[in-house]
Amino acid sequence: MEATSTLSYFLDLQRNSERHADSSIFIAESVETVRTLLRSPLEVRAVMCKPSIWSSPPGSMRAECVARRSRDDRGFNAVVAELGVMKDVAGYSISRGCIAAGVAPGDRGERDFWRMWEGRKKEEGFRVVAMDKISDTSNLGSIIRTCAGFGISAIVLSSDSCSAWYRRCVRVSMGAVFRIPVYRLGDDGGDEGGGEDGLGRWVEKWRAGGGEAWGTSLGSGCVEISQVGSPPVPLGSSWCLVLGNEGAGVRPSVLEACSNKVRIDMKNGVDSMSVQNAAAVAVHWFVTHEGEGGGGRGREEGGEGGG
């Protein structure tokens, strides 16, 4: 691969500020994110970094690239350039001195999720976080990192959520998007996922397969999160937590499909927290309390506000 074709992956990224001109390509920024990409099974197309990052031990980028090439016969080139040259190529200052191009996985649609679930639904502790119309890439990246850190099995996005492969989302996730499968409804023409009510239909199918579904809400008839996993409100070990849009929350049709609604009580006149902070609180609580309160692997109904 010629150096010029390697650089083509990074040309004028400022103009395409979120998504690469080739929608199958994503951009990873910062040393740690690029290192995580190189250690992942995802295809790498190109790496560009400044000289000190390329050669400085321990854990130089050169060593990472050599290690990757030794276990993967899909070729890629690395370009070493000064920061000024990198800025001229990309159209903006790459302050962390390292950038890479990779290929987004092609098996992350709705039908792919159900195929995966069919093979894994007997597992104990299968955890899903679903997101309804999440529109901010930074929020999504932060939630993906939280989910990876707390051991979530998979993430499901409604068809009108932003992409997990936007540049800012990949950067904020610190490469966690390479560690946890993110499925987008409607991407492969599945039966449930398309349209405004797609996530609601997906939740219904999830529950029909034996999983619990918990929708986050500020409305009435919700279980306060500290009650989840206690005897009145058991929590099984196969569950889905649904998070909503930054402004509007979870759509009523999606909440209606959930087996329970859950809220996080606030004080001092604050009605809610940001979606990424709510995700961290809720995911940690669910992971640490699953299987408690008499909950089994899943149930069709339970607790207050059952859908």
C-alpha cells in the first residue's frame, strides 16, 4: 500500500467532522484508542502518528503495529509524520499525535443480534443496554465505555440513534466500542427494528424470548432504582435496560413494551441527571443486584408499572 493511499484515509477529516466519507470506515484518535484498535479483531486500514509515539518505549506504536501484523494477514501501512504535517493532512490539529482508520464490523444489524442471542440466551448474566433516539455522539461514547466497564453483553441502538462509529463517539469511548458489540436496529432490514416504533417491537420480542426489559422514566408508576433487586421487585439475570433521548426520554411506545419502569430519585429540586450519568448509576445498580430479590433468569411481568 502506497503512503499516498494510506494518507487518503485521513484527508480533510475536518470537513467530515463526524463520519468518514466512506461510511464503512471509522477514525480512531489518541494513543490508547489506537492501541486498543490494534489489539482488537477489527480490520485496520492505516495508522499515522508522530515520531515520538512511533518509537518511544515501552509500548511504542511501532511495536504495536508489528505485533498486529504478525497475527493478521490483512495488510495496513503506518505513516510517521510531524504534527504540522498531520494537521495539513487531516485539516485540524491532532493534539494527541496518533490517529488510525479501521473498518466498522458488518455484522451489527438487527438480525445479527437475534442470531447472537439464539446462541447465548441460555447464559446466566446476559445483559443488554438499549438506547432510544440517542442523538449526541459524546453521550453515546461515554455510555458505551460505561457498558464495557461494567460487563454489559451487548448494546442495541434504535434506528434513529446516532452511529457508534462517529469519530467523537469512538474517541469518547476510549476504544470501548471495539470491545463490546453494538447493534443498530433496521440496518439489515430486520422485521422489528425500522421506524419510530422499531425499538418497542424489539423490546416485545426480547421479552417473548424470556428477557426482562426495564425502561427508565420520570413518570408515575415507576420503581425507584434502590428497590430493584429487593424481594418486592426481583431482578433476573437476563435483562435489558432502556435509556432514552437526552431531552424527551424513552418514547411512550417503548416504555409500554417494557416489563417495568425505573426511576432514579433526585434531591434539591433536580428532576434528572444527564443520560450518561444516569446510565452509569443504573447499569452499576443492575449489574450488582441481578438475580436478587427472588429473580430468576427472566419473567414476563413484575414490579410496579408493568408493561
